[in-house]
Amino acid sequence: MTDIPKDKLDEINDAFSLFDEIGDGKLDYKDIPKLLRSMNLNPVGSDLEKVVEDYKSKERIDIETFLAIYSEFLKKTPPAKEDFLEGLKVFDREGHGTIDSGNFRALLCNRGDSKLTEEEADIILAGHEDVAKGEVNYNELIDFVMAG
């Protein structure tokens, strides 16, 4: 059915089982975004909204259906640097290409489904944070993160 490697299929099956709270071999449609993210995918919000809406009527989906969804998201290209820049410019009130370090750390550690620990935030921000000014150059940070 899919061209997902066996070891990844095993990982998906294990994660799927964790999200199957009833034990009927199915997943609540509302958990699709969380499971995709737990599989190290970073789906775009509009794509997630569409897939959730598409499966809303079924309420619960089986593993085969999830594998098809996973495969589709796997094929999608990751967001472009410009997408990240647009999102972070909201926090750049003065338009200097920087964000307040404290606010940025709060975003990383307190928002979204994949909250980071302070230690993880330290690793990501290392070398990109001007501690004296209390700022993060988000353009350089995006380049660093996207480089892997």
C-alpha cells in the first residue's frame, strides 16, 4: 500500500496504539494533527484543518487510513523560509529582524503542541541570542534550524 520503510511502519503502529484510547484499533479524528507531529512531520495549519474536516464525519479512523494521510503529508514540501519569516515578523515590532529573547523563549516553551524544555530552547538559541541586548536574530535562527 505505501512505500514507508518497515522500521517507520513499526514506529507509526506503536504511536497509533498510544493514541487509540479506546482500544478499538482506531484513532479519534481530532488526534490526527498530534500523531502527525509525533511522527516528526511539521504540517501546515491549513493542511491540518482540511484533513481534520475531511475525517470529521468518520469520527474515528483506522491505521490504514492514517497511513494514507501520513504518506500524503510526507510528500508535501516543508514550509519555505519566507513562511517562517512572515510568522516571526509579527513579533518584530520595530522591524529590525530581531525578537525579544524572553518572548521568543516563551513561544518555544509555552505554546503549541510541541512545547520545548528550557534546555532545548537553550540549544536552539545558542549562538543566535544576543544576551546583552536580550534579542534573537530570527533570520539567522531560521537558516540554522532549516539547515538541520
